[in-house]
Amino acid sequence: QQAEALASSAADDSSSNGSSNTTTNQLPLLSMCLNLNSSLCSSSVTLSKSNNGFLLVVYNPLSWSYTWGVRLPVEAGSFAVAGPGGQPVLSQLLPLPDGVQLVWPASKAAAEASAVPTAELAMMVSAPPLGHAVYKVVRQAVQLDTSSADGAAGDNSRAEQGPAQQHSSAASELIPLTADGRADKMQQLTLSNGKLQLKVGPAGISSVRAGNLSSMQFNAELITYSNDDGRHAESGAYVFTADGTPDAREPCEVTVVEGPVVLEVRQQFLDVPGALTTRLWAGKTHLEVEWTVGLPSDQGSDWEVFVRYNSDVKSQGLWFTDANGREYQRRRRQYRPSFTLPEGSALLAGNIYPITTGCFQQDEASAMHVAVDRAQGVVSLADGQMDVHLHRASRADDGKGMNEPLIDDNAASGTHIVSFGLAEGGGDAASQLPTRRHYEQVLNDPLQLAFSAVPDPSSMQYQPTSSGLAAADSLPPNVHILTSKWLSCSTVLLRLSHMFQAGEHPDLSQQTCVKLSAVARLLRLEVKNVQEATLFGERPLNDNDERRPVYNISRSLTTWQPPLALPAANLSFTSNRLIGSISLDTCVTLNPMQIRAFFL
């Protein structure tokens, strides 16, 4: 409720138009949907049925502007979308994702008829840094053709827009992919958005080509481990001992959804049960993979579900995982730097590592990166392959205190961003955006969406978008505003974070400089005094803080080679912190991975 009230005040124009009538100039309370990730939203569904349309307020919590694809649950129909400046915005009507059949039965929100949509409206949106943008969505009087599309089977229907206006929502074409009965001749499609090209067949995606890079093999599939090998303790809430050979699940149905805004490859797995939907948004260089895993068909056995990303990256037994969302650490299959693994050690359980934001593999020519939206585990059992842990259940108690088997009666659903590029920097080394660090941050702090009825312009006004910063005041692309928090009525705690580690990117891993005046304008604050604070923000820095020792990083425990070669100059970190009052015109420096805190 507090977030909804804050979103309403952000879009409210009453403070800037000089009016004293706060009753008539206040925008109606915006509603935010907690179940958008499962395609449920009573606000957008109810408002989409009205001929008056509704407002979509997009808030960007990051310190840089970007364009991203969003999907809104709606009642099926034809819609016209207008951007903050009134310009037409291309949209596309999508059939509901396959995963909702697994998520909705266990969702209380799905029991509300007003929250259940019949379609999704896809569009590309953007908002300024730490600002908002308002989009207007209006239903148009265009009837849908519910007959099956040419070549489509079952209820795979498409919307015929007829002579609708140019900016009306476009129809999606559904194309089921099947084999023609001969193993040597399979139906193949080529999908492209101009930046990324996919080859798709009856088993799903088979290859991907990014930009000027050569085509590389790639596919995604769900795999399961049904039980352990009997040589280790029982798996449970605290023990993970699944081992052996996974059961690869062939998708029982693959469907391609084509349209001008987004291309989708949908894979359904009945025996997991689960679904993968891989999306390629217009003009984007990444894949968005939405995974859904339901309940196991046999709840009397150990059950571990992974999504496996296969590529032809020559990783040589190596992969990289983040350390609590910060530095990447190198992992090597069946290896420990300080001891030798015993004979017969568990291959899967002994090589799975936790990830908070992402993981990647690389060789001299290419790289594959997976950004995650929650803490998960990842293991690489073969070169060019990364398995991300999604869901699990156990048949027995592991004896560690729970006193019951691990049985989860809920389906699980989430999003991964898979990107490809040159090995150095996690993207095209010739450009600064986007990189794997930016994809991770987008999933960690996604766009916030809120909905409202269209107000009466004669009595209510709203600000269509936040004012942006001049190019000279933009924050560097390797800096993230980690914290912006009011400590009192007159003090804000600010934390600035360098997103890259030394040696990770040819340009973005360098020391950077941030203008405090630009940060103040971005936060819309009138700052009178600035002091650097301790990292926890409990007090300002003083002279005693400069007497702390200077640490030298030891290589004694990393004789197997560090995860990234650090330049010698960065092995000793000398202080760049400031004592006392700081001028707002100061440009503070940030070293790779450094976080600095300030009182404004």
C-alpha cells in the first residue's frame, strides 16, 4: 500500500501546477499487482474491459534509462497504446503462457474471476533514471477472429485485426513445430529481430547468432534427477545428494509465436511437468527465458529439476559464479585448490555452487551468460553446459532437524536472461551497454508497473514523465545507486557502487568518477551539506578511520590462478575516502567493486 501511494504521488502533477486544490488535482490511487509474474492482475484485467482505457505507470528504479519489454494481463481485444508524449507505441496481443496451467491451480489470486485474463498485451516501454513514464492503453472496437490459424492445431487461435489503425495491437501467429515422420527431415524455422537470430526445430532452439559473431549451438531443456545413487545420505531440506545421470526431458510440444514486438518459442514438458518460454524482444540482444515447474507426478521419490543451457563454448571444465552478487569466482569441475577430492565423490552435489545474480562460461572467442532473478544453484557437468537448479522434493527426512520430508505443494516460476557475446565483458566489447552486469541489475531491480483508470482531464492532471538529466550530468554506466534512503526529515543515506571488478571489462572496469551534484539532481534533492559515512551508515568518517591497515591480497590460496587476473596496482587499495564536509561540486572516485556511503 505504501508503494502504491508513493507511485501515485510520483505521477501527481498537483505540486508543479501551482494549484492549491489537492482534492481535485490528485491522481486516483494506482494499484500494483503482486502476481504479474504469473499473469494475474485484477487491476489491468478489469480496466482493460473499459472503453475508456487505463494508464500504465512505469517506474525505473535504476540510475540509467533503458527500454524493456513488458506483458500486461488483459481481456483479449484490440488495443491502442500511446507513450508519454502521445506518440503511438507498437503493441502485440499474446496468448497466455503455457506455465499458467501449472501456477494458477495453487494461486489464491487465480480464484478471483476479476484477476484472470484471457490474453497478454506486450509492448516496449522505457522510463528515465529513477523516474516514471505514463502510457495510455485504450480498447478499440475491433472484433477478434477466434477461428484457428492456418496450419495451427487445436485451440491455437490468432487475432485478425482487420483494417485497424497502424498503432493498434498486432496479432500473434502461432506455429506448432512437429516432425514429418522421418528423423532426417524436421521442420525448421529461422527467427530474427535484426540483432539476434535463432534456429528453431521440433525440439526447441538449436542455434543462436548474435551480431557479427558466428553462429553457435544453443538450446534449453528441463532435466530431472529422480533419486540418489544410494551411496550417500538422503536428500532433504538441508542435504543435497542427488547424483547419477539426469533424465533429459524431450518437450512434448513446441510452438513458435510470431509478432512485431516479441517472438516466442514455447516448450511444454508433460512428464516434469514444466514449461519453458524463450522470448526474443524487438531490437534486443538477449533471450528472456521464463521457466515454470509444477508438482512432481510421483511425490514418493527424490526429485530435483534443473534447466540446462547447452552451447558449444569450449569452457575447459570452468565456469564463473557471482559471490553474493558482487565479484565473480572461477569454478573448476571436480577440483579443490587446497585438497584432492576423494574417489567416488558425488559429481552433482560436489560441483553445484550458489549464485545470487548470475553465472557464465567463456572461451577465447565467445561467452554465454545467465542472469537469474533469485538465489539458485548452478553446476556444469560438461563443457559448454550450465544447469540451474529450479525446484526439488524429497521422499524422506534428512535427519537435520525438520523431522519431515521436503514436500513443496507449490509450482515455481521465474525468469532468466541469457546473453551471448565476446568473452571479455559479457557483451560486445566495442559498446558499453548492455553487459551481463546490467542484465543482472535489471532482474534485481526490475521496472515497477502500476495501473489506474484514465482521469477526467477537466478535474485531474498527471505528469506524463519525469524530467531527465542532461547528458553531461548522467552517471557513468558502471555506477549503480545502491542505496537512497531517508534517515530523517533532513538526511539521506546514499551508497554508490562500482558494478565491475578489475579486469572484467576493457573500459567499464576502470576507476570512475561521480559528480555529487549530478546525483543530487537525479534524486531531486536540494543538498546543503555532504559527508562521507561508514559503509553501514551509522556515522560520518573521522580521522581515526584513515588509520586502518592497508591490506595486500595474498595469492597463497589461489595458486590454481585467480578467477580474474588483477592488475598489480589494484592489489593494494589505498584510501580515496574524504573526511569532513564535502563540496557538492566534488567528483568522487570509485575503484572496481568499491562501495562508498554519504550523508546528504
